Amino acid sequence: MTVIQGNLFKPVSIAAAALVAIVVVSGCHHKQVASEPEAAPTQAANAEEASKEIPPDLYKSMPIYPGAVVTHVRKPKGAMREISFEIKNAPPLNQMAAFYKDELKKNDFKITSTLTMAVRKTWSCDFHKDGRPGTLALYPDDNDKSAAVVDLIYEMPAKVDPALQEPKEEFDVIGPGAPGTAAHITPVAQTTSQSKVKHKKSKRN
């Protein structure tokens, strides 16, 4: 009987040992997983990243050189915003400058000053429209000598807070209506004058 009992308990003891080993291994695995640092969240895209979209706050009639492509739209700094354009295989500087001078004048922009630096192949001008100043600069691209950069800095339109505006007063003007009706209203001045006339007549009598 003793031999039989020993043979019966051997499989049980082996199974128990295997179960303990599984628990220990799984426990170690969980500890390793828990100890691993979590991956850092990905950073949000830079707000000053290059964009292909022209902002809606740009002058509606702002001239853009044919073939110029938006390469950078910067985040506003105060009331100012900057947009960079690139012109591939750019024409001569005087041709681009003449385009902007003519188109700005045609679209009612007031040019206040211009500056040409032939040695550096740069041209710039200051202008304003509807009380909003702006600056335009043309210069060679550092990465591509055959291309030109158009740098535009302008003042964005002011945003008016409706909460700071005075409420608009509206009055409904209604006539006095027909005599004897509920809508008929006798002015106070007329009532007073009539009572004075009646009082004078009573004194005479």
C-alpha cells in the first residue's frame, strides 16, 4: 500500500511544482512589464510649421506674384503675421519689383517707401491699406540660388468684441390712433394747455 500511495502522490507533486513554477514566472513577467517606462506621448505639430493655405486675415486684394507658392505661414505675433512665398526660376529682381509696385497701386495700396539693394539682389517696400500697415521683401533663396523668396509681414484686422459695444436702442414709434380708441393717447403738453384754457374761461364767466 505504501508503494501504491507513493506512486499516486508523485504525479500530484509534479503538477503542484509545475503550477508554482508557472505562477512565479508569470509574476516575474508582470513585474517586468510594470517596470518598463511608458512611451512618451508624441509632441503636437509645431504651430509655425510650413503651410500651403493663405490665412483669411490677409488683405483681400493683396497681389501675389504668378507662380509664387506659400512655404511658411507663421503664428501671429501680437497683431502682426508673416507669410513666406517661393518663386522657382525667379525672373530678374527689377521685374518682380515692378510687378508688386504696379499691382499694389492698382489695388489701392499706398506705398510709403521702397528700397533696392542691387548688390544683395533685394528689394523691399512699406505700404498700408485701410489703416493696416505691411512690409514686402524680395531676396534670393539661400537653398536655391535660382529661386526668390517673397516675405510678407502685415497687420491683421482688429477683432471687435461685441460685449464691449454699447447696446443698440430701438424704439417702436406708434401714432396716437383714432380718438375714442384704446390706442389714442393724448400728449401731456396738449392736456395741460387745454386745462389752462378752460380755467381762463371759467374765470371770465
